Amino acid sequence: MEEDFDERPWDGGDRMDNESEGGDDAENPEQVLAECAEKFSTPDYIMEPGIFSQLKRYFQSGGNPLQVIEELSQNYTAVAQMANLIAEWLIIGGVKVTDVQAMVENHLKEMILKTFDPKKGRYYIHRRGRNPCVVNSTHRTPYLAIANLQIS
């Protein structure tokens, strides 16, 4: 289960959605504001899945809306959107859609191989009889192939 696996860097470890509406009374508002400010200053943090829980913490701790808008705006680099734009330009320029898709998939595979953590891979492949988290057949085969490369 997710609770058994403490490290969740893919979403910043945010577990705010599981807490009660009142939040954690023991949290120091200044510390919360500092933690949130640190996260908001990372590139493209606005695209992270944990953004809403962090915004909630930030505002509940008395955070300034104008400051967070400025911080998120300044650190928005639009990497994912730029990749989509370049792919569109390639297609408009005459490159076949399947070739563009293959380029993107090959690059993603290279990036995954560089950063893949076998411990996390094993966790999701072998977690107590449950199916791996990647259930889409398009993604399952490459994921398992990478996991097998790294694990063996």
C-alpha cells in the first residue's frame, strides 16, 4: 500500500488530501509558508499533482495570493508545453506522426533509464498481489521491460 512506501518524490510526498479539513494544528505557519515557498520556486511546480494541496496549506497559513501567483509565474518554464509545440511543428513540417511519436517515446525511455529507481520499480511490481500501477497496455510493457533491465 502507499502508506508502506514513505518516499514519493513524484508528487513531493504531499499527503494533505488524506488529512482532515482542519489540517494539522501542530504545524508552524511560518514553517509551512517557507516549505511552500521553496516548492513554489521550483521550475514548473504549477504542473505538479500536489499543487492544490500545497496552495491549500499556503493559504491556510496566511500566505499572500499575489506573492504565490508571482512565484509560480516566474518559475513556469513550460517544458511539457514546449515539447508538444515542437512535436506539432515537426508534424506540420512534414515528419510523420508515427516518427514524432517514436522520437518522443525513445527520448522518454532514455530519460527513464537514467533516473529509474529499481527499489521503487520492485515495490510497484511486487506489491502484495496487486497489479502494477501501470495498467495501460501501452505503458505497461515498456515499464516492465525497463524494470527488468534495472532489477536483474
